[in-house]
Amino acid sequence: MTLTPKNIYMIIVLAGTILLIGDHLTSPALTAAGSPSELGNACAPCGAPCIDTDTK
């Protein structure tokens, strides 16, 4: 395989895509989504606060 500019560009794009996907999959951003005990006073999985709609 000769290293033409087209091949070099494709290698760079492929390597960048692999790095971005790998970084996304190893991100710790969603580790707390499965443990609602760490969300405090939240009712929804997204962390929305509980709103008491029952007015007395």
C-alpha cells in the first residue's frame, strides 16, 4: 500500500473516530445513573427534584 494523501487522510479520520468512540465509552459520566441512592432528593433518573403536587 502506498501512502497517498487520500490514504493518510483516511487513516487519520479512522484513528480519530476510534479515539472518540473509545473516550466516549470509557467516560465515567453515566456511572451514577444506575444508583438512585446517590441522586439525593431526586425522583426521576435524570436527577429532577421531587415536587409535591399534593397541596394541603
